[in-house]
Amino acid sequence: MTVLTVKQARAATAIGQSATLQGWVRTRRDSKGGFSFIELNDGSCLANIQVIADAALPNYELEIKHLTAGCSVTARGEVKESGGRGQATELHAAEVVVHGWADPESYPLQKKRHSLEKLREWAHLRPRTNTIGAVMRVRNQVCRSIHDFFQDAGFLYVQTPIITASDCEGAGEMFRVTTIDPANPPRTPQGQIDYAQDFFDRPSYLTVSGQLEGEIYATALGKIYTFGPTFRAENSNTSRHLAEFWMVEPEAAFYELSDNMDLAESFLKRIVGDVLDHCQEDLAFFHERIDDSVLPALTAVAEQPFERLSYTEAIKLLESSGEKFEFPIAWGADLQAEHERWLTEKKIQAPVVLHDYPRTIKPFYMRVNDDDKTVRAMDVLVPRVGEIIGGSQ
């Protein structure tokens, strides 16, 4: 008997197979005809599969008729064509084994909607919800596509340190890593904390970026990318500032600015395109339940060409827009979110790649143009998001 996921068993190609399904009960309803319908989910997809358990099963009265949301079971039987709406298949169970019970009086995930804030109270159970499950399946596809894209383009995957003594050019506030007792730290004769007695013999931190190590490897291996967790101790409670997140950082030894822009556009189109192709069910759920602009926005990124504007051209467009911005427009000033959104959502109505920024607002390592005023830098701006990629020659 083949072990199938719910996703596999829901496919029409599974009809006729003897299969074992394992998962968690979402609902159960009993028929007057002497059988029960069990909705089973295992996280492999958003949808459930219907398991039909006949009253002739030996544990029907004692166990099956008492199954509730959250119970873990194994169901064995034959996958058959379903006559129900919205499903191609169902499992006719020859055996249902109950592994764990969930008390309906205390199990919180009943058949109703819960806010994301409420789900924080049940962190150990929230992955079983439709929303968190869909998020993780999409995230899984994004991560897979990131690796596939760079591997196909000939980049080597490099793992850079998570614990570091480097501030990586001041990219952000850092979390300190130490074994020193903060209540009673050792001191030098001058009264300073004696880091010579710490684990690494010096101040150490969680990384804010793998860029420094990535540049070193690129000068030996040609084209590399890093993809891993980074940490920023910026006490800003907004959706644009996270204490911990995963970041992709490619480095290529001989790339020009145009190569960087081509790579960034191809990268985003590949990632978004793969998600649209492989996560249709989850995206449809987001579109219906979370935000009905998700699908059009992603489709636009995948299909529209990215507009390329110099920083100077963007400033001229903003100055002539007639808009009253909170932050004034001036050549040499960094663009704010309101400026980026106007460019991408109102003026261009597509993703925008801005390039050749003033050297005074960019880091020292970026190549200076012949005008001695601008550098070979670029940012990718996406509607509804703003800056999503930054890079330079």
C-alpha cells in the first residue's frame, strides 16, 4: 500500500490506488446511511481530502464517531473518484488508526476564522491554519526558486558566518553575542568590559549582512550568492523593519551595472513566475481571504518589463508631478517611500530600476561615475512594496 500525501491523493491520477494517508482531522460529519465523512489535511496542500469511513469498521463506534478537529490519524484504503463538488477523489477507508486525540473543549482551532494576533497565543498550533500553512508553502517555493535561479546562472552558493566581529560597513544596529554575565561583567584596570575573557576574546555580534565575505569569495570564485538569516537591532516596529530575516546577496567579480540590473529583473521574474505556476491554490486563498490585489500585483511583476530610470530622471519626474509630498524633493536627497510609490504606482505603473545615485547618499565602495557626482548603484522598486533590491557595481 503506497503512502501518499493529501496533495498526491487529490490528483485524478491516484484513482484506483491502494493508499495510506496520514494527517490531522479538520472536520467529521456522520451520515444516516451508516458511515462518516472525515476531512483530512496533512499540510501538503491547502485543500483537504474526504475520507469515507464505513460503520462496519471495528473501531467505528468507539473511535471514528468521536474524532474531532485536531485528532491525528492514519487512513488506509482505496482512492476513488468522488461524486462531491470541488474534489476529484476521495479515500474509501478499510482502516482508520487514531494516533492522538484533541479535546474539543480545549483545542482552539475550531471551524472558524482567527485573527493573526489571536494565533500568536497558540504558536504551537498555528501552522495548522490555512493562512500560516499557505505562507510556508509559498515561502518554500520562493526559497527553492532562489537556489534554482542562481544555480542555473552559474553562481556558487556560499555560507557566510552568522556570528561575526564585523559590522559590514555599518549596515545596521547589531545584536551582541556574549557569554559574559551582564550582571557582573569582568573589567579591565581602566574599568572597561574585559572582552579578553569573553568566548571569542573580542566583541561579537549576529551578522547584519554576508556582503563582506561574499565579496571576498567572488574575487576567487567569480560568481557567488549568499542566502541566510540576518539580524538588525533597529527598534522600529514597522512592516519594513524586522529583527530577523533571510537575505539574498549575489556577488559577481566582473559585472557591470547593466549586468546587475539584468540579473535583478530576471531574478524577480523567475521567483514570482515560479510562485504563480506552483502555488496557485495558496495564492487563490490569499486573493480571496487576505488581499484581492495579490494576484494582479504578482502577475504584473512577472509579465511587465521593468522601467529603467536614472536618479536624476526620477527627480525631474517627481518635481514636475504636482504632488504635495511630505518630504521635499531635491537632487541629492534620498527618496522616501512616498516618492517610490508615486513612481511605481502612479507614474510608471510598473516595477522601476533606479540607477546612478548621488555618491553622497551611497556607501564608499560603489564605483564613481565620470561626472564625479554619481555612483554605479541601482535599486529595484516594486508597486505596493517599494525598494526590494539594492546593488551596485
